[in-house]
Amino acid sequence: MLNITDFIENKLCLKVNREKSQVAYILDVKFLGYSFYRYKGECRLRIHPKSIAKMKAKIKELTARSNGWSNERRKEALSQYIKGWVQYFRLADMKSLLLQIDAWYRRRLRMIIWKQWKRIRTKFTNLVKLGVKKPKSWEWSNTSKGYWHTVNSFIGIVTKV
């Protein structure tokens, strides 16, 4: 580290931020939200876990029920944020991560919709509108499971977002 710092400061006449600079193993480095890993002898990019956690926190913020947004506004804000995030991290290998995140945030949206329906009668009416037969619709609208659990069951599949 001393040799590199000396070369950069004296030969190249640049300043080195000693708090941010480090010499470390490739797996320990975080650079602009990216992380690195080796695959078949070559170095590849992936998204650092802290960046993933920040993205999930932002999605939770955008899908909060307390912000007073309509479902259309919420979907538009999510769409803009996710498109920007994916564009920023487009160099990274993230296919499986995106599939997991997509399933997770769609489940959040289904939970919001299920919770907005509040009353049993509203749930029943909306399930019938979605094509569920009346006896099954009545059974599902009277479920006592929690919202998060309900939208992960077969009932949630009907209310797909």
C-alpha cells in the first residue's frame, strides 16, 4: 500500500484518500456498488450485498401503504426506480437476483392490494370479478391467515400483479 500510495502521490501528483483506499483480496472489495468474484479464472462483476439491501429498503419505501399513492402511481414509481437500478448495474451478473427480487416485490404489491380490500364482502366481490367461482371466492375471502402468508398461497396467485 505504501509503494502504491507513494507512486500515485509523488509520480502522478494525485491525492490518495487513505480512508477509502485499500489493498485487499478481490472478494472483500466494494467499488461503486459492485463486488468482484472469480469464475473460471476470470474476474467478473456482481452486485455488492449492501447495494442489494439498499435497493430492497428503497422498494419497501416505495411500496409503503402510508404514502397515500394510488396503485398506478406506486407501480410507476417502482418501474422507474427498478429500470434505473438495473441500468446502473447492467455490467453485473444478476439474472437470478432479479428473478428473486421480482417475485418478492410482486408479492409485496399483492399484499397491498389484498389489504386494501379490507372487508370480506370486498374481497369476495373482487375475487369473483377475477374469475374465481363463488363458493371458492367466499372461502378465500374469509381466510384468517396474515396478509403476507395469504398472498403467497394459491389465493395470491389469482390476484397476480
